Amino acid sequence: KPDQSFLLAVIGVANTVGRIVLGYLSDKAWVNRLYVYNVCLTICGISTILSALCYDFLTFCIYAATFGFMIGAYVGLTSVILVDLLGLNKLTNAFGLLLLFQGIASFLGPPIAGWLYDALQSYNPGFYVAGGTLAISGLMLFVVPTLQRRVNKNQALCVS
């Protein structure tokens, strides 16, 4: 049991370091915050999928450190990214919707993982689904700048 609590400590320390490092890095003018955010979410998802391959305590520690550090971007940059994408005037509504969908996922995720375990007698599919949805969320956000440029271009044409 001490090993499991140590893994939580690894996640916590890595998360704290990730919030500071990724927040500092993302505050630089030459860094694309959305890109950092997307890469970190995608890495979190991929590492969660690969956690099914963890075979000893060291590999679990590597997973815990990777996940903890990268998820620090989610915690530290979400509100900043929402302001970058939608503007400060829409932050409260956007954050509220984000929390609504996050709550739905948090409510439905564990029963789905339990159902997968009952059906397949393995915990791995739950990690595949959780990691896959997390990676997809990071990957989907890579198209946001392209969509924004298209919308801005169409708005400029309508105004002209």
C-alpha cells in the first residue's frame, strides 16, 4: 500500500511542477499557448493508453510523473485558453459549459470503466477509453486556429 500512495505523491509533485513550468513557458510571447495545451492533453491521453503496459513500480512512476506534469497544463491554462479563443466577456459562460461537460464525463466515466471491466474482465479497456478520449480532445483542438481564421475571413468578407 505505501507504493500506491507514493504514486499519488509523484502525480501531485509532477503536477505542481508542470503548472509552474508550463504556465511560465506559455506566458512567453513566442510560445503558442493553445499548441502547448493541445500537446499536453494529447500526451496525457497517449500515456494513459500506454499505462496498460506498465509492468512494475518504476514504469508506473514514469507514467504518474508524465501524466501529472502534462495535466498541469490543463489546470493552469484552461481559463487562459478560453480567454484567448473566446474573449474575456465570454469566460464565465464558456467555463461553466466546460465544467458541465467535465462533470458529465466524471459522472459517466467510472460506471463505463466498471462496465468494461465486468464485460471484458480486464482493467485495460477502461484505460484505453479514458486515454483515447483525452487524446482525441487534445487532437481536436489543433483545428481550432484554422477554424478561427476561416470564421474571421468570412466575417471580414461580410463586412466589406
